[in-house]
Amino acid sequence: MKIKLKKYVVCSMLLCFIFGKAQNARKTTTVLDPVDYVNPYMGNISHLLVPTYPTIHLPNSMLRVYPERKDYTGVVLKGLPVVVTSHRGSSAFNISTFQGSEKEMSPVMEYSYDLEKIKPYSYQVYLDEQKTTVDFGVSHQSALYQFSFEKEAPVYFILNSKEGALTWDGTALSGFQWIDKSTKVYLYLILEKKPTVVSSLVGQQLVSASTSTGTNANLVLHFPKNTKTLKAQYGISFQSVQQAKQNVAREIGAKTLTQVQKEGRAIWNASLGKIKVGGGTLNEKTVFYTSLYRCFERSVCISEDGKYYSAFDKKIHQDLGRPFYTDDWIWDSYRAQHPLRVLLDPKVEGDILNSFVLMAEQMDQLWLPTFPEITGDSRRMNSNHGIASIVDAYKKGLRNFDVQKAYAASKGAIENKTLAPWSGLAAGELDAFYKKNGYFPALAIGEEETIPEVHTFESRQPVAVTLGTAYDAWCLSELASELGNTADAEYFKKASFNYRNLFHPDTHFFHPKDKNGHFIQPFDYVNSGGMGARKYYGENNGWIYRWDVQHNIPDLIQLMGGNEAFTKNLDGMFSKALGKSKFEFYAQLPDHSGNVGQFSMANEPSLHIPYLYNFAGQPWKTQKYIRQLLQEWFRNDLMGVPGDEDGGGLSAFVVFSQLGFYPVTPGIPIYSIGSPVFAQARIQLAQGKFFEVIAKNYAEDNKYIQSATLNGKPLDTPWFSHEVLQKGGILELTMGNKPNLLWGTNSPAYAQMAVTAVTKK
């Protein structure tokens, strides 16, 4: 992506402090605005599964688009996008312009294209065979297209609804498209010029029409051959055509494309500029701000003029002054994306958690959602980790949501809904077994599945379910304790140790058991479990789930025999070979890419693992591996993301880790220190406060911490508390190119803080 560099002299003392050259820092000659570092193309070619998408949108906003193609390598565009209603989804509605024979026209035109330029707030592309330049600018619920035509031929403007209805009323195009059986997205589109004819493409024939309904509903607006430019502004809504009309009038109105893009740029700079980094290479800053940009893709605010449509009960509600958010894959986002939002925008995080509570109330059962989307809760993955985001925010001081209702909904999700992955059914036979025996049972070798709650492809994932639910129980125990519910706190605290029931005393892995309490044999922690290891784990194999006790790491260390055995097992994971060809390994475990040994950088259950050395007396290895993983797997190139990015799930890990710290356990308000990538980083907090991370002796090879101070006082623990961070201050790390094997090893307070509410049975 070509970026025009804006040069200027830094004369402000504040900017000199933030961006100035630190001791031994690499020199930089230019400074860009934060949005100028964003490369939406980073990761647009996948290693195996889903690529990233170069999404054009404003932070946490309803209207999102990206080019209509399979991935970056696609040489054909299928029309022009109008609105993407879910992460990874295709566009609802489609716009095409066309000059040529009517016989070559289709409801969605396919274009050869070139000269594409994408920024978070704008899109430009040249349709080379059509000789048409397309420019686009986006607002929150509306957008503006501008077309420039070089051909001397009549212009056809085609609007398509894949399944819905369209109308031309003499002034504007309007209509809807179904995006599932109960949810519609509405459109209101105004063209700056009046068409000479309005028709619809039926088969290969243009038929005079002002309405079109059904599959591939379309209207074609005809313009004379002297048409050189055409502007189209539109609004979208999940409530009505009238609301879509109000949205575009409120946001676009008489604004030019330049004005819309300028406003979008300013909004992005305000959001991305909450973190300022100095030092580092252009590529490192690009990776950082691109990752931060991706953290703003979701959740999205769907409140429109004080109202929102909820697919959770299929009704329009008043939002009562609290914006309503949805589209959040919580299994991915609870680990780092929600904690990052607590730092950068606690009000929005509170509104999102408030939306979780409202969703639970609006559904038939009082269950917290797992994958809330525009179309409702899609009940994907395993466990119920919304409770983790709730207790984490509550412990960090957020009070702008109804915590009592949040607790009730979280408890309902674990107690009353089945724990079976990818299911929204009520608790059944397997759940009764879990409550009685403390683990989710695997099928014995050769046993057929008979339980209706179990998804035919996703299977039982019994180890993943047991470990994930133990963590959820710990979160419930913590929140119950905060709320003074002693009985629940003790009940769920006991359940939080259920991971022990699957810990194999000989192998020190978490190992599935059948309903009779027998460990499944024979067993291979790399290969067992079929596609995605789902018969026993979930997308990753036993080497990753070996560490999935983030709520009680000190106990996991003791189960493995102490610090030395624990770190030896970590070392073994990073060094153990795949054991087969890459073709065979990834054919079974396509989510388990981004490998360093058996460690997988490509999926969220791995994110906390490199930080575990901090708990066991070897923080220098955390520093080593964090730098290695960032450099190897997150790069400023088309394949620069190692796996499914999940709309901020992986990117939030990058943001935290490049800053130099990470929230290992949502629900424990402390941050584990890694190795900062930048000489300086300054985080804007609430109430005008700032937290800074400064790396002294900054140089590319200086990844190891030699000593540290926090607010001027010596720090010899590889962690610090959220309480300290939110008050503002400075973490200063003196770096070197060789490890200090002693720094951070004398940290009993870390273990004590981490185990406060998880004392042994």
C-alpha cells in the first residue's frame, strides 16, 4: 500500500517527549498520523483458513464494507459493496455501474480492476475495462460513492438485493434484504442526478419497472452517454427504510466526498491516537496501528436515533440513552480485546456489557450470549466466557451496567444451558453428568454418539469444555464474592477446580475420560481427536490445552511438579516437532498454524502461554518468545497474520504485547510484563490520565529486561496491577541484548495475588 508521507518538524515539547529519540533508539525522519500507519491489506492472504479483510468503517460502527472478492488474490470484483452485516460476511445489497451492451449486463457485474487504495475511512478503485474510477467515503450508518466515467456511452446504475425488495419512487432507491429468516437490513439511496429510464433486469431482458422483489431483486437506472460523474449517497438501517433515510440525512446531507473522508480520518485518528508510540521501525508501527484498527471492527453500535432492532427478541427497542452493541465473538474477544477496551474506552465497554445483559433478557432463556451477532446469538464454540469480561470489567472499576442481572445471566448460561459446544439447547444428560462427576465425558473408543445436544461436526470437545467451564466457574465465584453471595461463591469456587479431574498424573497433560472414569487409550496428545481434535479438545491439540488453566496457574505449576518441571514442559512444547508432514498435520489441525514446535500462534487459546514463564521463575523466556513470535508471525505483509484474526481476537494480543504487557487472566486485575517493541508508548486513560512504558537502552536486539522501575520505585516482579495503571504513571524498563536471569524471579506477591480466590480444596 502506498502511503503519502506528511513531513513536519517536531517542535512541541510534548511531541518531542512522546516521539523523541531514546537512548540507542533507531532514528526516524518522519512522523505520520496514527491512521496513516494502518495497512488494511496486512494478512489479506491466509495461511490456511480465513484471511483478514481490508474493512472500511468507523470505529465500532454499523456500516462496514470491503471489496467483494474471495481474498486479495481475487482478480475480479463482484460489484461494489453496500454493507457487511457480520464479520467475514458478504455484502448485503450490491451496487454496479456499467457502460456497454445490455446483453452483457447482470444484476451483479464482475469487474477487472486496478489501482485499488484502501484506508480505514476510504476506498478507491479503477475498473479498468469499464474505464471507471470509484471513490468511497464512510460514516457510521451511511456512505457516499462517487463514480467518474471515461467512456462515451450511456451509464447504467444497478442496485441488487440478493433476497428482498427494491423500489424507485422518483427521488430515491429504497428497499430491504433478508440476512436471515427474521432480520432485514434496509436501504435508502439518493442519486444526484435523475435517470432517464428505470427498469429491471429479468433474465437477460431489461423490463420497465419501478419495483423488484425476490431473489436477485434489481433495479437499473439509465443515464445518458454524456454522464461523466455520478454520486450516490445512502443510509442503512435494521429498523426501516424511513430510518435509513434519516440516517443518511443526519450523517451525509450536503457533504462532499472529501468532507466525509476528512471526518472519517479525524475520527480514526482520535481513536487510534489514544496510544502514541515512539521509536521502532515503520513496519513495527504499521503492525501496531493495523492491529489496533482491527480491534475497533467489533462490537458494533446499532442504535439509530435512540432506538435499535434486536434480533434476540425480534423487536425494536428504545435504547434509553445507552447505545446497544452486538457482533462479538466472545470466545475470541474476552482474552484481550475486552480488556483493551477497558483501558481505552471504559464507557463503550460498559455499554457492550450492558448490551449482553439486555440480550439475555430478550431471549427466551436468561442465558448470557456466546456469539452475539446482528442476527442474534449464534451459539458457537465452547464455554460461556462472557462472564470473564463481566468480572474483569467489574474488578477494574466499571459499574455502568447492572451487575446483578449480569451475574444471573452468566449463572444461567452455565447451569441451565447445555455445555455441549455449538448448541443453544437446554442442559441435558451430559450436563447432569458434569455436575455430578466434575468433568465432561468423552465417548469411549468405538462408542456411538446418542446425545441430541452434541453437534455432529463439532463433537463433544470434552477437555476444552471441562477446562473452559472450570474457568467460567471461577469467574462466577469471584463475582458472587464481590456481590456478597457467599453460598454461590463457595459452590463455584469448588467447581473451578474441575480441571484436576482430567489431569493425567503420569503424563501431566489434560486427558479425556469416558463416562466410566477411564482415561481414553491409546492416546496421542498431538494427533488424537480427529478433525480439529474436536472429539477431545477444540481446534487445537493437547499441547495447547495443557495450559488452559489461566485462573489458577500456581496450582497448575504444582500439579506438574513445581517451577522446574513446569518450565521444562513449556520448553518441550516450543521444541517438539510436528511429527508428520505439514500437509498431514494441517489437514487435521488447520487452526493450529503459526507454529513454533507444537505452540500455535494462530488461535486464541494460545495467547497467554508465552507469558507463563513469568509465573515460574523464568521471565526472561517470556521476553524472548514474545519478541520472537511477534517478529515471525505478525508482519507488515499480505500474509502477516498467522491464522484467523477473528475481528480483533488475535490483534488485541499484538497491541498489548508490543506495548510490553498482557492480561493473562481476565478477572485478575494484573498485567504480565513481556518485552516492549517501542522506545516509548503512552496510553491515554480516562479522566485525562496517561500510563507510559519507556524502554531505556532501546535497540532492536535489546529484548531482555535488566531492571525496572514503576513510578520511580524499583520493580522486581514481572507484573503490575490495574490499580496502579489506571492512576497513571511510568513503567521504565532498562533493556539489554542478553537475559538477566534474576530479574523478576523474586515475585511471591504475583502468585499470592493470582491465587487469592482460588485456594486449594
